[in-house]
Amino acid sequence: MASSSCAVSPSVRTELLNPISNRFLAPSRVYHQPRSKCEMINRRGFALKGIMASGASVMGSSLTSEPVKGMERLPFKPDGYNYWTWRGRKIHYVVQGEGTPIVLIHGFGASAFHWRYNIPELAKNYKVYAIDLLGFGWSEKAIIEYDAMIWRDQVVDFLKEIVKEPAVLVGNSLGGFTALVAAVGLPEQVVGLVLLNNAGQFGDTKAKNTKSEETFLQKTILKPLKEIFQRVVLGVLFWQAKQPNRIESVLKNVYINTSNVDDYLVESIKMPANDPNAGEVYYRLMTRFMLNQTEYTLDSFLSKLTCPLLLLWGDLDPWVGPAKANRIKEFYPNTTVVNLQAGHCPHDEVPELVNKALTDWLSNLLTKASLQTA
């Protein structure tokens, strides 16, 4: 992730790191690689996803990896591309091309650089933005209480203040859930939504709220002790998670074809972790954001969505399987599903297939839109 855990339940792990009349199978590359790569990673590996809760830092520009043959790759810039001040915070974004705007939103722990093979190709026909969410990548590592609605507000304001015209939102993993809630939050400016193995859970209608008031003992003794323990454990996990060999190992669990797990990708994840606030942001994301996600469910937002939806789904994702895409399609019929032989980050693993499927869908979407306004 980047394209992202201590004491996190399996169900929460699966949903967070991580959408058929219109269903078709995109051409795909089948890789003969041991299926064990698709098994669920352990908790320590999962904790890597928080390292992207770190921020911009100076990084050497000499990356030894070569780009995918025949594909243009976004040049890595140690100081980033463009910055926008939002609520007093520094937000990083990339913009290239001209035409109908497309806004790309990375997953947990990644950054705009995770769209390295998509931005140049899409920019040939569209105006492409890729934004770093607050707390990730080259955006500021703000010491705040993180919540899904923070990123929704950030994207909505980015559309209003920077993009300033109708756009298509595209998001992977956590970025997919963010794109969904932003599309619901600003329906008049979002004309299409694309989700790649998005995070988020469907609500459990049978679940009951059993939360009870804390006792004096819990408030004064147990809760502080629990926080101290969490800080110690997560501090160790954070240090381990930002080591290059650990980053590479976890990425190889979610990329079925691991040829794109290269120096560029590892460095773009590792270097933001050197931000002075990175450890504290990691702690807050792990303990206060990732363990409290049941408040916002996929169905609650899909029921309010009004624009066409495209799901570009890596069917071999060990975290978010194709059953989730099927369920989204059943819940929201105005959905097209493209199945890909890839893992959790298909946009970086099979970028040529994602770019083609996305441009084909966009062409049809915009053609229909122009006919309706003619």
C-alpha cells in the first residue's frame, strides 16, 4: 500500500487493509507463483500498514529499479510535487495532464507515488490529481484524532478548492473507502467513482450495542495501563515495520506478481516514516482509528451514492476477496466489475490492465454524460 495490528481482530484486519449485468472479465496475466503468497499475513506483518502514517522526508533520488518495460513512470521527487494548505495543514498532491479531472487516492500507508504507473498514462487524456491523505506520504503528520470523516472532508475541500469542476474519484483500499464517502459528501461534483479493493465493512443488522459506561477502576487504572502497554508494543512494531526488508516482505504478501516490489516502492514507503511525528501518528491510527470502524459502514454510504461505480478488483487479494465486490454489486446495481488476476494493489501490480479498464469505462461514462447534456 502502498498502494498500508497489535490486538486487532482478524475481521478488522481483513477489512481495513485492505467492490453482475455489467460484469466482465478483463484480460489478465496469470502468474504461476506459490499460492502461499496469498495467505493472510500475521499480526506483525499487518502492523506495517501503519508506517505510512509517517511523513515526507528527504530521500536519495538514485533508485536502482527500472520501470515496467514499455510504461512511463512518475519521476520520484524527494521534496514532492505540489502543496496545498488545508485547515492549516500541509497537503501534498501531484497534478498532470488536461481534460476531465480524475482524483487518485492512495491506500493505508501509501502515497501519491503509489500511482506511479497510472498518472503518466491517464494524463494523456485527462487531468490527473493524486493526493496524499493527512497523516500519510508527503502530507503533514498532524497530531489529531484520526477519523474517516477527516479524510472525507479533506477530499471534498480538495475538489472544491483545487479541482473546481466535476471529477471522477479513484481510490485503493482505505483510499477507496475515502473516495466513497467523499462522493456521497459532494454528489454534485463527483460524476463517477472507481474502487480498487476498497476497505470498509458492511453493517451487521443483528449486532447490538453492548458498550457500557466505564467503571472507576477502568478509567483510573486499567485504561492508563493498557495505553502504556500499547505504546510500548506499537513502538517496537513501528520500528520493525519501517525496516526495508520488513516492508518488502509484507508487500510481497499482497503482490501476486512481485516484480513491481522494487526499490522505488519500498523507499516511497520507508522514507515518510522518518518524520518526527510518524510514531505518534502510527500509534493513533492503530489504537484509535483502526479499532473503531464499525461506526461507518459500506451499505450506509452506498445507499446514498448517486453516480456510476466501477470496481477494479484484484481477485487474489489475501485481505479483501472477490466476494466483497460481488456484494457491493448486489447492493448497488449501477456497478461495473472488472476482475483482475492480482493482489491488493492492482493499479501498481498490473497497471497496464487497470489503465485500460479505467480509460475504457471513463470513455463510456463521459460519452453518456455528453449525450445527456446535448
